[in-house]
Amino acid sequence: MLDVPLTDATARWDKVPPKIYTKHRSFLEYHAASGGRWPDEEHAAEYVKATKEWLAKCGDVVEEDYLGSDEQLGTLASLATAEISPVCAVLGGIIGNEVIKAISGKGTPANNMLMFDGMDGGCRSFVLQSKSN
């Protein structure tokens, strides 16, 4: 999943990568570029700058402000390492459903990528594969 360029992270009907996946990748890109530090409130301005530069390098798939304004990115940085207790319960329930689907052979599987956004409670399932494959 990490080897797939952001430009290839689009679904059949989507022209842009899912925002939740793009946010996740921005955290990972910042972590790698900052020498192993995760975004936080103290380094929010640095995260905003790095994310804008990274999005600009990702080509014309997304705009520089795809993830929001500088203020919204700063808020995202301050919440990047927050622990949200219900996330475990929600993901546990989703995984339980996937196990039941796999055993019974009924229902559509979650494909190969499922991301839960603890901030808004949204869940996104999509296929993530390199277009070169």
C-alpha cells in the first residue's frame, strides 16, 4: 500500500484519492521526512508546510489545498496522535463482519483497503493497486 503513488490511489469512479487515505499518507510522509517524528501541535506549522509541498509534488491529481486550509491542516497535525477509544470497538466490529463474510462466503468483502476516520465516524473501503500492474 505504501509503494502505490498517490496518483494511482484512485478508484474506478473516483478521480482523486480518498481524503482519509491522503491524510494517512501525509502523516507517513511527514514521519519519514522529519526523522521519525509524528505531527503534533508543537510542529503543526512544519507539518503544514511539508504536506503542502508533498501534495504539490504528487502531480495534478490533487490540489495543494485538497486536505484543507493551513488552519485545518494545523488542527489535523494536533490530532494526529490522539487516541480515540471508540475506534477500536468500531474496527473490531468491522473485522468481525469480514471474518463472518469470509467463512460464510456471503456478502461483498471490504476489498484490500478499509480506512476508518475517527474524527467523523466515516469508513471508506476501496481497492488500492498500482496502475502499472
